[in-house]
Amino acid sequence: MKLREFAQQLGLSPTTVSRALSGYPEVSEKTRKRVAEEATRLGYRPNINAVRLATGRAGAIGVVMGRSGEFHFSEFMGGLAERLGTEDIDILVSPMDDKNPTGEIQLYSRLAVSGRVDAVIVHSPEPNDERIALLHKLGMPFLVHGRSDIDVPHAWLDIDNEGAIRRATSHLIDLGHRRIAMINGRQGRTFSLHRDKGYRDALQARGLPFDPRLVAHGNFTDELGFRFARSFLEQTPRPTAFVAGSMMTALGIYRAARSMGLEIGREVSVIAHDDVFPYLTAENMVPSLSATRSSMRAAGARSADLVLQLLSGRPTEEVHELWPVELILRESTAPPPEGA
Amino acid sequence: MKLREFAQQLGLSPTTVSRALSGYPEVSEKTRKRVAEEATRLGYRPNINAVRLATGRAGAIGVVMGRSGEFHFSEFMGGLAERLGTEDIDILVSPMDDKNPTGEIQLYSRLAVSGRVDAVIVHSPEPNDERIALLHKLGMPFLVHGRSDIDVPHAWLDIDNEGAIRRATSHLIDLGHRRIAMINGRQGRTFSLHRDKGYRDALQARGLPFDPRLVAHGNFTDELGFRFARSFLEQTPRPTAFVAGSMMTALGIYRAARSMGLEIGREVSVIAHDDVFPYLTAENMVPSLSATRSSMRAAGARSADLVLQLLSGRPTEEVHELWPVELILRESTAPPPEGA
DNA sequence: GCATTAATTTAAAACGGTTTGGTAAAATTC
DNA sequence: GAATTTTACCAAACCGTTTTAAATTAATGC
């Protein structure tokens, strides 16, 4: 059913009906109510594409999805979706071929120019992120999940990675650990750099030396967690504790320790970062995993909020949030064994 | 830049330019080429929303995302995105409040009516799935990832869950297991039913009794894997083998066995279904996990293909694919211990 | 070289809403 | 009670394409 017919049935003009449904003030309360009721009764819904054309708004926000296995992606999306469910705004997922970095910029610029989305969410930014520069130049509203040092104003939502890892590392030092290994995220991402910094600062604060042989970077997979942990544990003297970037990494570390007959929570301590997944919880690991924790789903939901704020005119410079991160101590952390 | 201006610059009518760009035959090769060149040179791109309104096509396919933790979701999406990256088609993710089942039907009907998407992908169908009936009634093209027994024609892509689990179970029986527990997916989903059937048929074929106390249903989480495995293992006599629905479930089973001092691959055998994740691999578990395996990402990519076929007119009845599932034997399966 | 057919191109009508700029009726002011 | 403002509604223009139906130009047949 079209607006025309619907309006006719009500004995009103299309104009009035359109306004009534969009909640404009210049239509009487009585009429508005009648229109709303009849709309649901007769099942009238404005054609979304006509609305989009007329208003110039796309009614969607874009998320670019990398190919590599990002298991936290669906949690973030879930949060986003949860919040956006009540608005009439869609989430548009664009695939990105991350083997081809030029393609990424093209993709963003296509996304921006094409008018498919009103705003974009940028993930895992780098300190000098081309995408941010591009989106700013194109005037496309965007929110960065994470942060960038780039000299371009950008709205962002980030967790305090640096503080979290500093606390985690400090705690391990407090327990008496002296050789603490760090399995971090992908090289070059801001969040990895922040975590590196938290780690180094904690060491430095206690006068412990920084040993590059105890730090590794890579995707958050069980596989890499295992491989790095294994190679670290083969060093002599071996590290007595690990700071890890993700739950999957922690699984790999647990596996590596077991494979070498080392007991987690006694001979090797582990603290990992937990994005809070419904299907794999730090609490339930054996031994239960000490973790820095921040809900990815909550970040998704809040990101939706912030994007909506941007779209309704809140100035970019005002929109940034740095979330504190909990440190939850469980059984995987303990003082190092005597003599280690 | 609008079509009007662009056409004017070329000294052509909007009609001709539009046709040239869409590849219609009634425009000369020479003109077409010129138009294409100038379009890239001047950076003309048709306004997507105008196109959508005029053509009635949305240029997007919809995916409904449940709230509960579905870790395979991002793999499926990744595959979808990978394939759709080359087309000019978007993926629209709609949030679903799965606490409110009525909401789901409303959501689908909104999605269908609103004209936001040209087709929809339905996940985890039930044998008599309301969504399928609805989409059929509304005339919205859709692909079911999975299958349904409903008496409504529907295109689908599914893996041979029944066969996979039958083989897995049979293999365990061949090894000598007699008490085999099954931790399946959510009650009522077609795939769970198929797996149940595969399991029961395998038992029956060898004259083994079906014991409902050895079967559990639930979400694919480490937590449930642990709880169910634990309660099964506390029975006397305890099961000597498990068939599990997911990698996370398998993690839970491993944990449960360990917590009871039982050695996987010796005292307890495990076969799980593996959707193939880059961040957690069956091969790498300790002991390595025997698995029925089928790539979720490949299913996503192929689903995109099939949806495109549907949209280009291939009849629904022709579109269904049943994928065979590999059974990969690793260290987690062995004959039961003597006397068990 | 003219009639006929085929190949190109075009003007104008959708597509289905929103928004601008008014107008008539009702409410308020003086 | 006339003048003014406010309220409630409407006709028509517009958003930027595609597509239908018709017009023009080029090619072919004889």
C-alpha cells in the first residue's frame, strides 16, 4: 500500500499522513493517533527506499568486516544490533579483502560516496590510520572503535588497554614474577601499542628490564598462543607469567604449559584479556583464568548510541569514551614457584 | 554529480547514459565506452537510493542475528561477505530479540515488507518453521541455511548432519564403545533432530539400546558442554564416548573429563562437530580432536551464490544442496578401556 | 533514390515518499 | 467584533534514477 491510497482511505492528504507518522508537531494529536492506529491496522509502512531518496538519509550504518578470523566480531555486532533494534536503522556489513590493503581504502571510499550508509564504524585502527583521514576528508560521519594518534578529529570509543595491561603486569610483579611474557595483538594496531606501553611501563616502574624476546605479536588464535607460549617456555630461564591478548591466546598458553608438564596457577601464571563471550568464559577454565575484562557486546551497544548521537548533530570532538577495564583475579595467577 | 549534469556534459540524454552504464544493448558500443570512461574520469556514480526506488531492488540481502552467543555467525558472515564483495550487494544484519519469539516473526515481516532487502537468509530452522511459511506467503525470496520439513517450497543449503553423526557414532561403536553420550544443539532445531536421528540410527543398526539419559540438548557453549559431560560421567556405568555438537562443547567435555581425572583418547573418546574456525582448531587440541567437519565460511560463500541464483530467477525447487561432512579421526578417539 | 527496417537516442512518466510554501479555520488578542 | 496569531491541513515541487513509448537517424533492400 502506498501513501497515496492510505491517505485517501483516511480522508487526509499525503502530507498530513507523512507528518503524522514522522511525529511532526503541526498535526493534531487526535489525527496523529488515528493515523498511527490505521497504519498498523491496514499495515501501511513507508517504502524505505523512497524515504531514503527523499530525505537523503540512508538509514544504515556501515561496518567493514575483515576476512581474518575475528571471533569477537559477532559479539560487537550483537551489541550494535541490540541497540539499533529499536531504531529504524540497519547495519550494513561490507566485506573487506584484507590481503589487499589498497582495496580497503577504496572500499571505504565507495561506502562513503555511494550513500548507502549514514555513518561508518572503523575497527582496530592504527596510530596513523588512512581510513580515518579518508572518512574525515569525505565528510562521512564515523566512530572509531579504538583510537588513533592521527591528527584528524575523530569520535571514538575505546577501552583502557594501557591501564588494563599495566595493572595486570604490575599485579604479576607484585606477586613476585620477574620474567613476564606478553602475547599481544597484531603489530601496528593502536590497541596493541597501548598494551605494549602498559606492559613496559609496569616493568619500568619496578625497575625490571624489558626483554624483547618475551614479547610477541599476532592474531588472536589458539594456534599462535600455543606457538608463542611454547617458544617462550623453552627459553632458559623461562618466563613464570604471561599476559595474553585474548581468550583464544589463553587457551593456547594453557595448552603449551600442559604440553610441557607445567602447572598453570603454580609454575606459570596467566592473565588474559576477556571480551566476555557467552560460549567461553574465563571463570570456567581450569584453572579459572585471571583476566582483564570488558564486554565487547556492551561496546557494540554503546557504539550504536554514539553513532546515533553523531548523526543527530553532536560534535565529533565531544564524542569519546575511554572505558575502564576490570581486573579479575582467579586461579591462574599465583606467586612464582620458589627459585624460579 | 547527478545523472542530469553528467549527461549534459556528455551531450547525451539521461536515458542513454543510464542505459550505457547498465549495459543495455540498445546503445552503441562507441557511446557506451565513452560514457564509461567519462564516468570514471568525472567520478559519476548513480545515487544508490534513487536506483533502488526506481528499480524496486534493494541491493541487499538480509541476515537475522539472534542475540545468543553464536560464535559461528561471524564465519558464516565472512563467507557471505567474501562472495558478495565482488557484486554490488550489501549484507543487512537485523537484530533479533530471541527472548521474544513473536518479535521474530514481526521482524521478518517488517524486513520483507519494508523493501530493505531482496532476499533473506534463514538460520537454524525448525521442522515446522513459521518464518519459512511467512516469507513464502509474502513472496520474499529466501534461502534456508539448514532445512525444514515444512510443506512450503524453500531453497536450502544444508550439511548432512544425520549422516555425519551416524558415521561418527558408528565409528565409536566399531571401536567397541557401548555407552555413547550425545551433547546436541538446541532442542527443536532441524539440525539437532537430524543429528539425533543419525545417532539413534547408528545405535539401532548395531542393536544397541537408546538411553535418553545419555542425550542432552542446549546452546553450544563450553559451559553446557562441561555441565552435561560432567553429569553424564557421574553416571554408573559411565559413558566411554561422546558425540558433541560443537568445538565449544568439546572444550567443555575435555574440561569435565580432566576434572574427573579421566584421560581423553583413552578412558573417554570424543568426536565433535567442527565448523572450522581460524582461531580454534580441532587439530591443535590436546589430545587432538576427532571431528566431523564442514566449513561454515564455505557455507556462507555458497549461500551468497545460491541467493544470487534465486534472485536471477532460478526456481526455488531447484535450489538445494546437501553437503557431505568429513569425518577426521585424531587422537581423541580410541577403543574403550578394558572392562568398561 | 525511395520505402522499409533496424539501430540509436530521447522526452516524459513512473518509483513512493518528504518538504516547501500556502490557505482556511480556530483560537487569541485588544 | 475586527485584527492577529496559531493550528491543522493541503497542493505541488522535489529527491535522482529507470523505463516506457515515441522520435530520430542510419542501414538495407530493390
